[in-house]
Amino acid sequence: MIPVTNSQSAPRRTVSRVTTISAAIVILLFFICCVHIAKSDSVSWDESQHLYSGWLAWEHGDFGYNPEVPPLVKMWDAIPLLHRDIRQPAFTGTDFKKEGFVLGQRFLAANGIDRTLIPARIMASLLTVLLATLLYFCAREMFGDKPALFALLLFCLDPNFIAHGSYVTTDIGASFTMLAAVYAFYRYVKRPTVGRIITVGFAVGLAMTAKFTGVFIVPILCLIAAINYWLPKDETASSKSPSPRQVITTLAVALAIGVGCIWTIYHFRYAARPVPLQLNPTSEQYLQSLASPVVRRVLTTVSKLHLLPEAYIYGLADTKISASDIPSYFFGRDYSGASRWYFPGAFIIKSTLPFLILFALTMVVVLRGRWRMRREIVFLTIPPIFIFLLSTSSDLGIGYRHLFPMFPMLYILIAGCAAHIVSRNPKFIYGFIVLLLGQFATTVFARPGLMAYANEAWGGPSKTHLYLADSNVDWGQQLKSVKSYLDTHPSQPCFFAYSAQGPVDFRDYGINCRVLPTAVTFWTGLDSMRFGDDPKISGTLLISDGELSGVDTPGRENPYAQFASVQPAATIDRGVYVYQGQFTLGPVAALEHIAAAEDFAKQHKVDDTIRETRTALNLDPNNPKAHMILGDALAATGDAMAAQSEYAAALQSSELDPVFQKSLIDELHAKTKHEIADR
């Protein structure tokens, strides 16, 4: 006689098999979308230096070329390069950030951009596929087959993950490793074994070597453990749950394994770079740049005791130092650092409307307390809350992508809640199907240019630039589309103010435009056109969104700000604006003369300095830096009164920005007082 349980389990196995096959098909289609993006987008801002850094880590054990992020994901993406004969550009010995961008561009140009980048992007796409697969298995273990498929579909139809899924960056890697650590700890709490303790440890190690936010995985797991222990147990809890002592021991072991993973990936070597290469600036110098005395003292102590590899400590310091130096753009205004509303705003603008509806519904159900999956709720809500609060408290506001590690867990939570609601009233399934179709529709209609995605409530992708900038809109990825546009709309001459010109060179893509000067081109040393004393141009003018929004030069000093109120003739890939006609670019033309004046001033060539600054002021009479340099030169000739007049003109300039030029203002006030004291 066949037991009843077997007759009931056969249909369940069939359903499980069907959902697994369906999941595999969804993941395959998701991978195809990522590969399409990998081939259609040009290299973005960070990719060249990340990829070169990954190759250097494999080939030379050099972890100090680009210590901004740990090497794990970069090394994964660089695997296809290991069988190739790679041309290595010579090191410049300059500041590590500048050298990173300069050599990254030279590295790709020397080895073939697409030939080098696309295989690496396919590796990045595979990592995104691993994230989708892990999400599916995690959701299936927590809530079952159908919720797992629902979670997977929502995730794979998310336009933001499709847009970033193939990029040689660390955001997807951080999302994957964070979910892996949380899932491994969940499985341990369900059934504690030695094997699962070790798995938690290695998952923690992956998180800590994928991105520096991974160092917070241990506090996150501690918080989960504490809340899970104190909450009332329900029917989902197992009698084999670990005791507090076991949990503390497990987390200590996980931390030890995680630190061991850090040392392993850095070759058990303290020095960041192989001899004779050195960090520039040195660790001692760079750690002193930390604004917080507590953080500076802690990292200096860790460095002196060699508790972590030098490159890891250096990168941790850089996350704090860089955050205070990078401006952000939010709702039409540039900020020094990030507005505290930046990530809440980015969350509601760039998340899809179906996701926001489902998320709000899930929060209502969770807060009402009628859904009894307490353990799963704890594991899936604590990490996103922690990540969101951490991001919101940060001074770094350059991209919604920094919230990515939240979403896999939230999609799983949403799917579990949907299953709970349907179990109570099956009619609700039609509403969830409609929302799933909405997720599909919003992604389809947002193409092409998914990088600039914004949901329909905010006007869609064509309006994102009104609220956000940087990797939310323009990460420099539009060059293939620009080339296609120029080929079909031939016009000469052509001028291009490209926000990523430096980390990338648009001429490497066959774009035959004159290079308009930007802050980044001067910083990285790429050549740009010379205006002389004539600021007029005529023809086709292209300007990246990053230039208009002030990502490159923020505030009043932005030389391209005049075009923010001009209607473009066309927009390419949501992030490059096309203008036709004759234009007067006085503030832009002045930049070359200010740079020349600064060089002459360093060489104490007073007459040449005066000549260049006067030319700059003829082109841009309100440029405060030109007034100050001229004042210094006049002071050097002994004409204190004329110098004082120039300092006053600088302080009264309409282009002097009190937010972004504080150091210049302080310097001008100091010079003014000094001149008065001398008199």
C-alpha cells in the first residue's frame, strides 16, 4: 500500500521541478541582458582602473595601485586576461588616485578596449548570475518554490541591476557576498554544525574582501543574533537552535576566518606593493589625513601592529577621506558631501514603483505582527536597515548603487510576504501578477539607457538628471551611442565636454571631436583644445550630464553651468546633451590660461603669470582664482595696492562659491589681512 504522504509529495516534486526549470530560464535570460549591456556600453568611470588593478594583483601581487576597494571582485573580473600577453603601461609615481585613472585608460587603449573589457564584463555578469541564483535558493529555503520564483523574477526585472550587472565594479560583488553571509548564518542558526560555522566564516571573509562595507557584516550578524534571541519563538524555530554561547563562539570564529581570508587574498604580506614600488602618499602620510581623531588613532594603531595588510588599512582610510572630498548633486543643487536626504530620495526615485508598492505592503504586514515568520523577518530586515542607515549617515552621495546590497534581501522578504497574503486570500495573487507585469513593463519602456532609470512618478529616465547625477545617470558609458549618433548626424567641427575624459578618452572610440577642457582633463593631464584669446566656437557641441550637474566642477565655478538652462537639440543615451550653433565659452577658454598662470607662478615667472591671468580675466572677468593669482603676481612686483584690488575683486566675484571654495576664500582673507598688516 502506497502511503498518502508519497501520493501528495509527487505533485510537490513536479511543482519544484517546474519552478527550478523556470528559474533557470529566467536566470539565463537575465544573463543575456547583462551580456548585451556589456557589449553596448562604453567603459565607465571606474572600470579601467579596477580591471588593471585586478590584473596587477594576479600577475605581480600589487595591491597598492588601486587600494580604494579590496581585490576580490577585481581579481574575479580579470581572470580572462591571465592567458593574454598584456601590455603594461609604465608607472608614473604620482598620487595613487591620479595614477589609477591615468594608467587605467592607457591599459585599455594599449590592449584593445573591447577585447579587454568585454570578457571582464562577462565575468561580472556571471557574478550577477550567481547573485540571482543565491537569491533563488535562499528564498526557496525560507519560503518555498513559488515565492522563490517570484523573488527571482522581481530581481531579474529590476532595471538598476540589469544596468549595473555587467560592470567591472564592486557593487554586485558586495551584494552577493553580503547575502551569502546572511544566508550562511541563517542556515547555521536553523541547524548549528561545524560545517556551517566554517561556511559562515568563509562567507564573512568574502564580504570583507569584496568591498570595505563588508567590514560591517560581523556587527550585522551580531545584531541579527541578539534580536533573534530576544524575540518570542514561533513555529518556524527549531529546537536545535544554538545557545547564546554557541552563537558568540561562531561569530568569533567567523571573524577569525574572515581576517584570515583578508590576509590570504593579500598574499600574507603587509606591504601593499612589491619592491621597489611604494604607495603615494605613504600610509603614514595618508592616515594623518583622516578628519576623525578616533578613526585616525585606531587605524594608525592597526597599521603599526600590522594587524591587517597595509593596502586594506589604506583603503579603509580612503573610504573616509574620499567621502568628504566628493561633491553630490541632489534636486538641482550641488552639495559638499551628501545631503542626509540623498539616499532616501534616491531610494524613492530610482526604485521601481512595483517594488515600492510591494515594499510598503510588506512593511505594513510585518509591523502588524500577524505574519509569524519571525526568524526570516529578522534575517531579511536587519541588514537592509543597517545598510540604509549607514549609507544615509555617510558623506558619500554618488549613487543609488551603494544601496544594492539591500535589495536581494528585500525581494526575498517581499516574496515571502506575498506568499503569506495569498495563503490567506488566494484572490490577491492577481494583484501580485499585475505588479510583476508592471516590473517587466517599467524595465522594457526604460530602455535604452537603463543607467538613468527613474520610476514613472518622477517622470521616468528622461527626468532623472533633474534630481540625481553621477552613476545614477552618467557614468561615462555613452560613447558607443555618441559615435553612432555622430556617424548618422555628421557635422564638423564637433566639440565634446566629456565628464569621464581622463579615466577614459573618447577619441579611443573613434569620436573625432575637439576635447573641451574639464577639471578632470587638467588633473589627469590629457590634452584638450586651446582657445587662445577667442572663446567662440561654432558647430556641434556635446556636454555630458556630469559636467552640467557639477559632478566634475561643482557650484558657481562650473564653466558649463550656462547650458543647464538651454534646451538641447538631442539627448544621447540619457546622459550626453547635443547643442547646435555658435557659442561663447569664456569661462571654459579661461581655464587653459589659469593653468598656465599657475605653472608660471611656480617657476616665479612674474611677467608671464601676469600676462596669462589678464588673458584669463578678459575671457572670464569674474574668475576668482585668476584674480587671486594676478594679485599674487602684482604683490611680487611690489604693487601692493593693485594686489589688494585683485584680492577684493576675487572676494566679490559672483563665481566665488562659499561651499566649494572655502579654502580659496580663507586664503584670500589671509592675503588681505597680510597686505593690510604690511602697510
